[in-house]
Amino acid sequence: MAAVRDVEIDPEGTFKYILVRLQRPGGEEQRDVVRGTKAAEFHNHIFEKVNPEMEKLGYECKCLGGGKIDHNSKDKKIRVFGLSTGYGKADHSVTAEILKKVYTDYEITWSDDKK
């Protein structure tokens, strides 16, 4: 699973994101990753891109929920909030912890606010 990055999000702006659980078919090991982009009009557009990429690497994917990320690279701040109408709300505290692994010098906050 080391070949898969924990986080792939846009470098700036406010955009939709999903929390995805990866698992080898029949395997015990699992890992959660964060994916988000302004290019996605809906949360399922992100999953439709991620799922085939992960299947090629031999992983099964499950979307655990979604929300929005506000990424301010100038001030080194990331805010996680909102929800996905189709997938429901991701556990933003889990998302924030994953983001902290990658953005170690950022201030990362989360809330259940819709905006």
C-alpha cells in the first residue's frame, strides 16, 4: 500500500473531497486516503476517477463519505467541513489526521459546519 499516496488534493481553493478506504480483496490490511479536486462537480466524480486507478493496483475501494476542503497554501491552513449528498459526511477528524501526516507545517481544522 506504500505506493498509494495518503493525500491527493488541489494545491489551493475550496473543493469537494472524499475519504476512501482501500483494501486488498480478502485481505485484512486496510488504509484510508483523502482525494479532492475543484474539477469534480459532484463527489462521485472523484470516486469514479479514483476507483479504476486503485483497482489497477489490486485494491478494492469504498467511499466512507465526503465533504469540502478549504486549502490556503499561502497561510498554510486547511479547513475540512461540509458533507456529500450522495455519500454522506466523512469523519472529518479522520480526514484531518491524514492531512496532518502530509501537511506537517499547516494549521488543520475541521468542523461539521455546512459552510
